[in-house]
Amino acid sequence: MPFSKNDIKIDPAKETDRIVQQLRQYARNYRKQGAVIGISGGIDSSVCLALSAKAFGSKKVFALTMPEADSNPESAVLARKLAKQFGVEYIVEDLTAPLAGFGTYRRRDEAMKTVFPEYDATYKSKIVLPTALDDKDTLSIYQLTIISPEGEEKTARIPLMEYLQIVAASNFKQRSRMSMLYYHADRLNYIVIGTGNKNEHEQGFFVKHGDGGADIKPIAHLFKTHVYQLAAYLNIPKEIQQRTPTTDTYSAECTQEEFFFRVPHEIGDVVWYGMEKSVAVNELAQALDISEEKVVHIQNDIQRKIKTTEYLKANPAHIE
Amino acid sequence: MADVKQQVRDYIIENFLFGDTSTQFSDEDSFMEKGILDSTGILEVITFLEESYGIKIEDDELVPENLDSINNIASFISRKKN
């Protein structure tokens, strides 16, 4: 039978049961009594909340949204709706003040100003990668986009030191969120749920000791395609299922595709799944209705990301 | 050309391998596949090339065939300088 893009699909009911069992087992192993989870109104954290509620019962799950100055206000609205639907206790912890205390915005803006001297707090900004659906096999080199209050957009490649400073400053956001999650987990004797999927975890789209630093990651083995399947099965609100995945880290609207993955997940997941199953390039190209050359570029990009982000996935090392 | 290859090799050994010459990599080896450089490392190499050879590397030149091995860099620099 020829390869089909539907071959990637899983049985969501069976997978849900399997995850729920393992979540319970993990908490029991460490004598913890429930779970804390940060929810963003996005598909991944919503599915993880639903799985946690099934595993521990809704009264044993504590959810929080941690917005800051650059967050989209829609995120908290959707997060609240989700928590209500699943009967989970929910609070908002605004992290703008602690992040300002760390100098997050000042340090980031200082680096952005070096790239674009006219940049100031009235501008919106984001960092992006070129698409991998291009005719060329391009490297993942970031560009900075700024948008003036009048809507004028400018994009330029970010020099090394400025790039590192922007990322380092922005990483305070994920690390502060993880600190807050552990504060609540420690006071409740709960575990912290990590909400990254396989795409994020294996390709290194997370902050080490930030969103990557949880106790258990119930969807880190699942492609984004699978997460959408579970979302439908678990009855996640339609607005969340239909929302475009964003980073919600930069002030300008920035999709996960332009920030990191470089291809829509519907294509990237199938190419990656096909690589794992040793499906021929021509079969993948046919199933996805894209050129073989593009399939190879996407494969190269995925493989490079998996290989070059090993540091993020490594545990603290001990001297042998 | 030979000079460029040696200069790039020296730069990589000094900046990414702490001067340790025991890590073997040929002029053809992909820096990324060999685990020597990641995209941040490539960005650092770009800065080194621009400053050392007085060239400006354009966005559409940021491809592995220009930057992901000693040979690729040497051919790329030679094309840019001509």
C-alpha cells in the first residue's frame, strides 16, 4: 500500500489511557499528591491539563497562567475558559514586575537597539527564521523584525552577540515561569507537568531549566498532529483547537512556524514520521504534494535541529 | 585557498575545541553532522569570515553548501573574492 499522510494517526483513546496511567504512576513513585501546570491557552498545555485532570482528578490539579508585558491577553481568557471546563483551580500570576527586576526588557531592548537604532518601547518586535519550504537548503540563522507604531516593518539578520543577548534576556520569561510553577508545586506537594510535544522536545524548542525543566512531560513523545487528535478526543474548546500556535514570547505576533519550525506541522510531522519509518523521499513527496527537493530540505532541517540541540536535552553531568 | 582552509581550521580549533587538535575532522566533514558547530557556531563563523576577508555574506548565501565544511567555506570565500 502506498504511504499516506494519515499513516501518522494514532488511537487517541488508547494513548490517553496509557498517558494517564503513567502520570499516576510517576506521582505515586515520588509520593506526590497532584499536579501543577502552566497553561497558555495553547493546544499543548490544554491537552496536558485535560490529561492531568483525568489522571489525578480535577481537584488535584492546580493551573496557572503567567502573563507578562509582551503576552497576548487572549491567552489568559482561553486559559480561564479551559480551567473552568475541566473544573480545575486556576490563578493568574503576572510576571511583568519580576521580569523587569531581572532586567529582561531592558537587556533585550538594548540588543535590539544595536540592530535597529530607532527601536524603542513603542515598537513591537520578534525574531524569526526563513521558511524551510524554500527551494534552497538554508541554515537556521535568526532575523530580527521590528514594527513601528505606524506599522512600518523592518527585518535584518541579527549579529552574534545581539542574538545571544536577545535570547538570553527572553529566556528569563520561561525560567521565571518554571520558578513560579515549582513554588506552587512545593507548597501543595504536587509534581510539575511539562507541556512540550515531541516537535519541541526533540528539536530543542524550549528553554533549558525553563519550560524544559518539569517533572514529567506527558506529550513529549507525541507529534503536534497527535496532540491535535488528543485535543479533539478530550474535548478541548474549539477556539483553542483552531488557534495558530504562537511563541507568546515576543511583543509582535510570532507563530511557532516562523520562530522555529520553518514548516507547517502538517507537513513537518509527516516528513519526520516518514524518516523514522524509512519511507522513501519520493513517496513522502507524493503523499504531501510537494517536491522531493523540499522533502529533503525539511529532513535536513529536522536532523540538524535534533543534532545541534543535544545540550538542551542533556541532564547535568557528573564527573565519571 | 590553502591559507583560507588553514585559517578557518585554526579558528574552529581555537574557538570551539579549546585548542584540542585531537578531534579529527576532514576538510569535507559537515561541522553540524560532526557535532562541532550548531547554528550559533555558524553565526560566529560568519562574523569571523566577514571580518577576516572583508566580505559581506548575504542572507541568501546562508546555506550549508557555502558554510558547513572547511572545503565549502574555502570555495565560497574564493567565489566571493573573485
